[in-house]
Amino acid sequence: MKHYDIEHLRTIAVIGHPGSGKTSFMESVLYVTGATNKKGRVDDKNTTSDYLTEEKQHLSSISTTLIPVEYEGYKFNFLDTPGNRELVSEVYQALSVVKGAILMIDGSKGIDIGTEQVLADLSELNIPTIIFINKMDKENIKIDELIKSLHTMIGNQAVPFLWPIVEGQDFKGYVDMVEMKANVLEGQKIVEKPMPDFLTDKVEELREKIFESVAETSEELLEKYFGGEVLTQDEICGGLRTGVLAGDLKPIVFGSLTKDIGVIDILEMIRKFMPAPNDLKPKMGKDPKTGEAFERKTTDEEPFSAYVFKTTIDPFVGTMNLIKVYSGTLESGQKITVTNTNKTVKVGSITILRGKEQLDTDMIHAGDIGVITKIDEIFTGCTIADPKNQIVYEGPGFPSPTIYIAVKPKNKKDEDKISSALHKIAIEDPSFEYKRNRETAQLLIGGQGMTHIKYILEKLKNMFKVEVDQLEQKIVYRETIKKKVTVDGRHKKQSGGSGQFGVVKIIFEPVNANEIDFEFSEKIHGGSVPRGYFPAVEKGLIDTFQKGPLAGFPVIGIKATLIDGSYHAVDSNEISFKLAAAVAFKNAIQTCVPTLLEPTMKLDIVIKDDYVGDVMGDINRRRGQVLGMEPMNGGRQKIIAECPEAEIMSYTIDLMAMTQGTGSFQRVFVRYDEVPQHMLDGVLKQLQEDKENK
């Protein structure tokens, strides 16, 4: 693939709900531009974008795919993104490096909740957007309702640039209201025809709205328009581009991907109206040493810098990092610094991907997207730059897991293999997490929902040949005491020769378990316990607190003060006082009122206004507490709440059900709270049953 200057580059995210036609759009684009001589089909499992085993199994995109195409002297880098909201980190990473987007809508289904969420995301990020209403060849498409719904969501920003020609139930073609052409499908070709008489009034009405939108982009055009002068075609196109770049206009295109109708028109709109890499706001970064923010221009002449927005691991090639070059150029053999870690490495081979196909290149220019292979020091979310001119770019961040399950290999021989496999998956997907819980001995994997986790398990099986059994995650509790007590601890052992002897008197008292795990002090008078044994007493208590008396969880939130004791000149030693301290705590259990502490999580829940009451009521039923609310764009609210972890183990699923799939949340541990007294016996009973059934 040849090199392109900045003015002739476009980077576009293809985004939309599952089944809207994103992958089919890419097949049409590849076909009409001559990149392929045959269109793939999702149902036939032979598309360029969906090449992963899991994508073919589910007939749905799971990973963002780079599809570069050449058109009329331009290079368009398309990023085909997954539609499932649980794979949102893939979408956010793609949106962080593009200057424009195409929103795909299934015209036969109308504007669903997924589309509404996507529109809100694009508006919030101020990304210029073209709306493509697909599947116009289906029956009973309610065009006016589609437009009305879009106007309800984004107002007059939604402006049809093409209008469909529908006769009866048949989609015949469309009228291009910018060029004022009627294009009709005849056989397998789209040919220009006179505009149907029945559309004349409608087209004139819509075209007048386009003129109004164009006029509003500048004082000069506004004056000319209201003065009754006719706007030239160049003025119309220039005004439309200004409106699209500003986010004031979102062109609507009607078409059918099965018949390739509307595809060329979208490519033309991208060429004419969508931003080049150096349009809109310049890229801002920070000095990695001082933290000072500064601007880096998107030109080849600036020092090299790039952002790594995606990593994949190919079984044959190894690590492949997709980068967006923000400034300068990159060649094979060039030295670069990972500015997040200050590690300098030498670039080996660079390439361009189209799906899984590698296209040769010798240089990646400013504004373009390329791939660096086989450098382990590079990772998703990092910045790479000229070692002498370093900069750090901030990415969109990665959502933390909202649901966990425990897994164990079906075959014990796979114990070592599973850790390596999960590590590689985590490199590819930063929104996925795995960890070994030492207290419950469970291997936990976390994701954005059960669909996300299902894909992870399938990849384990398909790519790494590891099958697992799923188990329910166990809550990691803590134990503490509620009452201050003073107790003795005595250890004596005599079996001939020197024995063991140690006596301690200790005050145990509760302290804030979220600030202090364990605090030890001594107030010994008269040398009843020699100073050299103080550390042994402390160590004895620390060891004892590793397994609490109620359910074997660590004990926290205790202050222990050694106030008295006795020793033997011959038989006393460190082990004697360690064991005496353990006996003291065992004796304290009888009167200090031990109890269980459960983890409490902070929740940031984003929902539509319609569901605020239901979600707040549900939080209260889960023993949670709503701390506050923050209004958000698009008729949404953020509810900030706290809730015991035990009550939200399946909250991802429950929230989706409550909000018809529109709700999302993030969670983070904040503290341990006491398990309510009326629930304590039940929790302890369940924990004991789990141990017995292990």
C-alpha cells in the first residue's frame, strides 16, 4: 500500500449495535473499492473483519479490526468495532484514535437502546458522525419514524443527505440531495435517473433544510441565503463540511449493504466532509518528567510520537501492537522510548493490517495507523516516542471488571498452562482481569458481563486448548472483635531437660479495621517480660490473626497491649512467648465478641432518567446506600452508591434487566463493614457448608 500525506488520510470508527451491519459494511467497502473481488458474508463466516474463531461461532464481532482501503487518491483507515456493550473497552480504544465515525442502524429494527447509547457516546466525545440507515430493502421500514426518533435524540443535527426512493414496499434507490441526483438500482448496477415526481415536494423541503444548515455555518453564507441569493455547489459542500466537523450536522444516509447501495456515497462523504488527522483540535500530551501539558502537531516534520491503542497476540507472529502515529514518522530499525516506563527499544518489522492480512510498508506517517510486532515492552495504552523528544498521551482508560467467576482447569495438568493463557488474554484485553485469591484458593476471572467472560472461556479453549469448570466466587471476609478485654495466656511444656515457659497478660481492644489491621504496644513494668521477647509476642499474635476463630478469615482492627507476664530464666524462649500470645487470643475469644466484616463496594451507576427510581429502590433492597447523583448528557444520571459485595455478585446481569440493557456501572472496594447481627449466623453456616462441600 502506497504512502499518503496527511490531507489524504481519514481514520473512521464503524460503530453500532449488534447486527446493524458494521462488518457487512466493511465487506461492501472492500468490494466497491476493488480491494477484494468477492464480498464475504457474516453467515458464511468468511468476512475480512471477523476472522477469530469465536467471531465465526457467534456471527458477531468481538474485537476491533483495522481495515484500510484506498479510494480516489485517499486512504481510509476503518476500525470495525464490536456492538456488544460488554466489549465497550474495544470501542473506547478505537474512538480514542479516530477523528470521525459511521453509526450503523438497522432500519428494520428502528432506533433501539443500543443506538441511543452509541449516539450519546459520540456526542459526548464530539466525534463527527455519519449515520447510515441500513437494510432499506427489508419490508415495512418506517422512514418518518426513524427520522423523528433521531431528531428526538440529537435535534436538528440529524440531516438527511440522501432520501430513499420507495415504491410500494420496494426500495429502489435514493435521491442525493446535495448533488440533486436520483440513483436507482437496475439489475446489479446503480444508474442515474430522473427524480420521481412523487418525491419532488419532499426533496425540496429537505433540501431547504440543508441550505439552512449550510447558511448557519458562517455570517457570509447566512446573509447571502436570507438575501435570496442561490448558494453555489462549492459553498454548499464547504458549509456542510464546516457543520459536520463542528458536530452541528450528522448526515443521514439510507442504503442496503446487501445491494451495495449507499456505500460509494458514504465514501464520498468521508472524503469531502470528514476530518483529516490535522483537523479539529491538536493532540495534547504531557512531558513525562515534569507533567507539563503541551501540544504536538500532526505532521511528519515533528518528532515521532504514537499511541498504542490495541494489542493482539498471533500464535505465529507473536505480539502485534496497533499504533496511531500522532507526529513524525516511524521506520523499521528506529529507536523509540516507551515514555510510560522510560524503556528504549529498537523497532523491528512494521506492517499494516487488513483484518488478519499483513500488508507490507517501510514507513508509517503522521496521522496513519500501523502495526509494530514482537516488542514485549510495548502495551495497550502506552505512548512511544522519539527518545530525545518524549511525550505521554492519555488514553481513554479501561473499565474495571464488574463481575467475577471462579474457574479451575478440567485437567490438572493444565494448571501451569492456564496462567500463561490468561496472561496473554489480559495483554489483548485490558478490561479483563484474572487473579488468584490466596484466602479462598480460587482463580478468579473478571469481565464486563457474562457474555464477555464467555468469550474469554471460549478463547481459552480454542486458542490455548484449556477447558475449565466454572465455580461461584467466594466472598473474602475479615474478622474482628467488638469488645475490649484483658486476658492471660500461659504456655508451659516440660519433657525432660530444658522446657518451654511463657506467660503474658494482654489487653485486646477494637480499632478502626479500615485504618489499622493490627497495632501492638507494650506497657511492661519491672521486667516481668524481658524486652527481648516483645517481638515474639507480636509475631505470635500476627501468626494467630491469619486465621480467625469464626470462619478462618484474617483478623483485622485489633490493638494488643502487653501489660504483664512472667518468664523462667532457663525454660523461657521466643517460641514460648509466641505460643503464649496465641493462647491469650484464644482465651479472649470467649468474651471479646468476635464478628465478621464484609467488603463494601462503591458503585458508579450510569442509567437513563427513566430508571432512577427503580435502581435506587433496588440499591436499598441490597442493603446499599445512595450517596448522591450527578446529571449526565443524553438524559442520563450517574448514581453514586455503596453496597456490600455479597449483594452485587450478579449486579451486571440484574442492572441490564432493570434498565432494558442501557445501564452500566463501575465498582471499587472502599472498606470493610460489620455483617449485620441478624445475618451473621446464616453467613457463618453457609461458609461452613462451603468448606464441607469443597
